[in-house]
Amino acid sequence: MKRTALFSVVTVFVMLFSACNNEKHEQEKKQLQAQKDSLQLIIDQQSQEVDDFIASFLEIQEALNVIKQKEDLVAINSSDATEITANP
């Protein structure tokens, strides 16, 4: 009888201890998940900022290429006009 009572008390104690630990683990799990979500949001924002910067840089580079092409065209036209006026 004592053995059964002792076993019952130990079983109840283990169940209560497990429930407390499980609750603590769940709280820690929720906290870590919230922290992970927050960090993922920051990473996503930084990634978007880098993508925006690269897109802006490429637009500027394309605009510079267009300007360079127009400068070359003006230079060609200027040299042709100089040759025409120098010949007569």
C-alpha cells in the first residue's frame, strides 16, 4: 500500500513538473518565434533597400550610357561639319 501511494505521489509530481516545464518551453518558443519574425522583417527590409539601390544604380548607368552615345553622335557630327567647312 505504501509503495502504491509513493508511486502515485511520484507520478503526480512528475506530471506537474512536466506541465510546468512544458509551459515554460512554450513561452520560450513563442518568444523565440516572435524574435525570429522580427529579425526576418528587418532582413526583408534591408534586402528591399539593397534591391532598390541596385535598380537606381542601373537606371543611372543606363542614363549615362545614353548621354555618352549622344556625346559621340555630337562629336561625329561636329567633325563632319568641320571637314565640310574646311574643304571649300
